[in-house]
Amino acid sequence: MTPLLRGHNTEEGILAVHPSGNASMRLYIRGAKSVTTRDEEFFPFFYLSDPFLLDGFNQKFWLKKAEGALAFSHICVFPAWPVLWDAVRHMLDRFNTLTTTRIESYAQLDAIHLIPDPVTQFLLQTGRTLFKGMSFDDLHRLQLDIETYTDGPYRFSKATRPGDRIILIALTDNRGWNTVIDGRKHDERRMLHDLVRVINERDPDVIEGHNIIAFDLPYILTRCARHDVELTIGRDGSAAKTAEARGSAGEYPGEPAIAGRHVVDTLHLVQSYDQSKRNMESYGLKYVARYFGFASPDRVYVNGDRISATWDEEPEMLVRYALDDVRETGLISEHLSPISFYLTQLLPSPYGTITRMGSAAKIEQLMSREYLRQKHSLPRPSQGIQTTGGYTDVYVTGVVGPVVHADVASLYPSIMIGNGIGPAKDTLGIFTAMLEELTSQRLEIKQKARAAADSVERSRLDAEQSSLKILINSFYGYLGYSRALFNDYAQADAVTQAGQEILRKIIAELREHFGIVVEVDTDGVFFVPPPDCIGEEAERSFVRTIALTLPPRIFLELDGRYRRMLSYKKKNYALLGYDDRLTMKGSSLISRSIERFGRAFVRQAVERILNNDIDGLHRVYVNTVSAIQGHEMSVSEFARVETLKDSLETYDREVLTGKRNRSAAYEVARQLERRVRSGERVVYYITGTDPNVKGFENCKQAEDWDPHFPDENIAYYVKRLDEFAQKFKDFFRPQDFVRIFAPDDLFPFSSEGVEIITTAAPGQPDEPEETPGKFGIWLDE
DNA sequence: AGCTGTGGCAGGGAGG
DNA sequence: CCTCCCTGCCAC
């Protein structure tokens, strides 16, 4: 019995398990009842080497470190796929039994969990199917195919296509499941049987839906339980299960189990897409479809609470609505799923799982895959904290223009490649090598995509390069992640510090060349170009001039140009494009926690200020005040929407122990009849007459607001409006400010003599004192 | 049970 | 009033 892994850090608790050469098994080791374990000693561990299957596609298992040497009494085999039962038995027979090698004080296995991930993955990608009763020889041939099909470490395998898909939609109204269905039990029972039949007939590799994991599947399973129908949609005829139903046998919570099929939730796809883009307002299906331009003009919309009524009154309408949902979900998936799909060729995880994996987990898999390929041990996570981040500052507040935004392309990855930054623990040195390799692959693919004549080919290549971009951008975050095996806080700090230096250099150079730096954040700069730099071409070449002063491989690019900019605070500003489009950034201007009327007010006010329309600004204020006072707004405009992070129980406990204060959102949640879970949104408004009421004592659920007897707290909401107006205080002289943001009285408002003040932000000792009007040229237009 | 990072603004409530 | 603490949301 020789340990399969070699390594320098076995003293840190590295274990080798020798499974006698079957790596298509996922080994899961649970602490036996007789074993005392300590939580802090639990750590995930790890891949088997594979003398027989393919390199890299090894499976993961977990060990619980036990105190002292212990032997378990038996070994159990749990094949996740009954189809493979024979194969497992065959392999075990062939190798007699599992042998384990124990190092230091680690315990032996007590359970084996089979998940044929590489096989499903291969099948999915090649469009081949695994059939019931397949013999071990058939499987073995498949495995040989898989071997030839893999290209090697951290390279894409040969691409094929996603398998057949089916989209699942469940409909209910949001008053609860009972009202929709209870009157029509027979119909529903038949529908469930139809669902099972259709899925088995179509036999899809992938089942998709928007929020399918949190809603459609659990909903359908609940209905199945109520009607005593088995949702037998697994490829082997087994029933679909939710995580709870399966226990926590090493699976992710919420991970659905449909044997032989992948579940892809377009909600997850959208969320991870927006993590890099960051400009979506919501992740709801209807919004997302409109965002991507997938919603057709004659799309049917039915409000959630009208679904059962619509079904009763105009069933064809509801059918059309459901089909529109399906169509849009399908288009969103076609647009976004390739990013995950192409990663299945790089990572040893199944397609469905990859769509739900975080970015650090992906890096971890890449690292582990290569370490295991080289049969080297893996380190444990280091303890510590990262101490630095990006540099952010605001040099000028007020209205300026024209403004150019220049940013460094892929700042952190470039630094890591340029300075060879990688974890000290990475003795094989693959982290940086991998980053370099992936980056050059991406550039190659990007160029191919640009050159591709065929539009299908182009979008396939584009998806591939987007997958890589996401991976590449995750390398930095991985360094500072506390649970990462290869984390290295010192190196994470080295990356951010180098980034700060580059940004400061850019600022210094811009000033040297007579640009006026307005706001900077991490990897980009807003600045007013020098007076003789007019027009896009001049600005572009100005940025090039600055870029020449930077270290090699650091590419400063012109990212955007704007007619005017309102600079408010760090990470808070508004931009007016040459197409007159207004974009606002920052939590104090666009936060979802601001009431809708407040967001509308701020937006209109910013727009008027950017256009130097002081009379308009005053009118916006006056109109908003009168709308509040005249009860002209409906509840959705002044209600506040809050997401509950904790359960009501946690909240109560923490309030009781004085760890946190009472808050309106949770108190409203308490009033609701249904149980409120964490992550849910609560919509409420403030009642009473005193503007200084305590929110948690004077709050009501928005649904309870009655337009005929409006009881919102007018004084409170006027006070809120004045708080929003305060944001603009520094843009005006005090005497002007009080006149603009005040109701009309005896004398009509006049903007005569009002000027917008632009100032160098305080606390900038190296910035010479500036006077109003000196920033940019637009005031003289 | 799994979870990528730091920096920044604002609001509400409690207590000085 | 102010400060502190906590939570939520946002930029990159």
C-alpha cells in the first residue's frame, strides 16, 4: 500500500486514499457515530488519482478528521445511478475490495457515493445517451472515448453542443398554492402525470426554468406529494428529489437530483451574468427578457395574483402567457448557458453544477485537477486577512464637462501575470502559469470570434471567451478567500497595492498633462481633458499618451466620454452622454432602499442640474411636495422595499440580547400571515402624523394601504424628501439652496443669479485651491 | 453546507 | 444634538 499522492506538506494533514483504481466514484466519508470530531478540523478532501480513467476528471470526496486512529466496521456502496450498479459491482469484484492507505490519524472510509460525472458530462457533450441495462463493457468503451476526447490540463476539451433541453414552468398565484388548485384536484393530478410522460418521451439532457430550483421543482414536488404521484422523470425511472428529501449526503443544499439529467436555472445564469455587468434592475423573468430584447411586443402579461382568475375566465390567455414564459426562458438560456456549458470542458464537474458554482470553486477545481494529475498533495487554507483593496477618491464635486473615463483593461489579472504573483503554497507553480495560459487562450479565441464569418460560430467563440474572462477575473478573489486551499493574503495585498500604485501614476500623469482628475475608483479615472484636447480622436490620443507612461502589459483605454458629469461623492456620480442619456451610479443616488418617489426625485433633480435648469429643479421639488401632501401617490411610490437577511427567529433573538435594534421591515414581516423566510422582500410604509416617528412602531404592510383612506405619514415623507434634497446642498450657495428647495410662497421662485458650485473636494492637500467655474468648459457654452 | 475580494454611503435606533 | 453600531445596497 503506497500513498498515491506525493507532497511537501503532509504534516498539514494531507491524506491519500488508494481506491484501487476506480475514479469514476465519488467517495464520501462520514464520521461514524462512535467518532468524536471537532468542527474546526473538518476540511474537504480530495481527489483520487486514476490509473484507469481519465486524468483530471477525478471525483471529489470529503473526509472528516477523527481524533485518534479508528477503523470503521463496514464499507457501504451507494450508487447514485442504479444504471451503474453493475458497473460498480464489477469494478469492486475486479479489484477485490477497496483498499485504503491511512496517513497520520485519519480514519478510513465508511461510505462510497457513486456519481458518474465524467460520463454524464461526456454524454451531454457528445449527444450520446446512456441507456438502461448498459453493460460494463459498453461503459468501458465510453470511458476510453472520454480519454481520447480530453485535451490535457487546463485547456478546453473539444467542443460539441449542449444536449436536448426542456423548459419547465409551474404556475400559481402568489396568494398561496391552495387557492389555485384545490378546486380542481383531478385536473392537477392528470397534469402531473402528463408532465412525467412528456419529460420521459422527450428524454432531455437538460431541464431548464427561471427560478426552477427554488420555485418550480419544489412546487411540483409538493403537488406530487399531495396527489400521491411520483415524479419519475429520472433517466433510470427514479423519482426527482429535492435536497431535503435526500438528506445532506455530501450534496449541495438545494441541488436537485434528477438521475441522468442536468437542471439549469436561468435565474442563476442571470445572477452570475449581472455580477460582471452590474446593470440589471431585477432578475425577474419579465424584466430580464426585456433587458435582452427577447420580449415580443404581443407578449401576454398576467399579474401573479390574477393567475387563477385568468385560468377560470380566459384559459387560452393563460396558456399563451405560459408559452411566452417558456419562450423567453429558452432565449435567455441560449444566450447565457454557453458560458457555463463551455466550462464543463475545463472543470471536473457536471454542467448543472457548474451553473451553480461560485468563481472561487472553479479556480479550486482547476488547481486540484492539475495537482492531482501531477499526483501532488494539496495544502490546507491559510489563516489571516487581506488588508488592502482598491484606491478610491473624489477630487472634484459638482458639475463638470466634458469628461472622459479611462480605465485599465483587466487590471488585477495583468498585475498578477506581469509580476508573477501567485500563492506561495503553489509549489508546482501552476497558478500563474494557468492564468497566463487561460489569458492567451482567451485572446486567441476573441480574435477568432472577431474574424469568424459565420454568426453561429462567432457566438460560440464569444461564449467561450466569456467563460474564460469570468475565470480569469476570479483568480485575484481566490487569493483572499479564507476557505481556498491555495489562498495567500500577502499576495492578494501585493496585487491591490500594485493596482493602487498604477492608479496613482495615472492620476499624476493626467495632471502632468493638464487634465483635471475628478473621480477615481480602483482601475479607472474620470477626468476633464486639457482645453486643447477637443473631440473623440483627440481624447483617444490623449489617453494613449498617458498609457505610454505606464508599465508594460498595463493597457489604459478610453472607456467612455460624456458631455457632463455630476460628481457627488466617492462611488457616487451621474453622467450625461452625448446622446443625452443619463446614467447614475452609487448607492446614495440609485439604491433600491430609497423609496420610488425618492429615486424619481433624485433622478429628475440630477437631470435638471446637469442641464443647468434651476427653475425646473425647483418645480420638481414643489411638485413632489404637493404630490405627497395631496395623497396623490400610490403606495408603491412611497413604500420601502427591504430584503430580510435573517429569519424572524434570528431577528427576535438578536433584539432580545441587544445585539441589534428593532427595525420596521421585520416588524412588518411579523404581521404577515404566512411565514417569512430570510431573503424575502418586505414592502411597507410609515404611518402616523409626527415626522419623527419610530419606524418600527409605525409601519404597515403596503398591501394594507387603502387609497380611499390613505394613512401614510405625510410629514414623514416630506421630511424624507428634504433629506433627498440635502444631497444637493453643496452644489449651491446656502441662500440659493433654501429658495430652490422650498414651496412657493408670496413671491414666485426665480433662478436669477443662482449658480452651480463646483469645488475641489476637501482633504486633497496636493490639489491646488480651485474656484467655481474653472472646471471644464460647459458653463461658457 | 457552501459561500471570490475591499471600499463607501446612508438610514435607523440607542444612548450620551 | 452627536457618536456608535448594525444592516442594506452599491462600485469596482
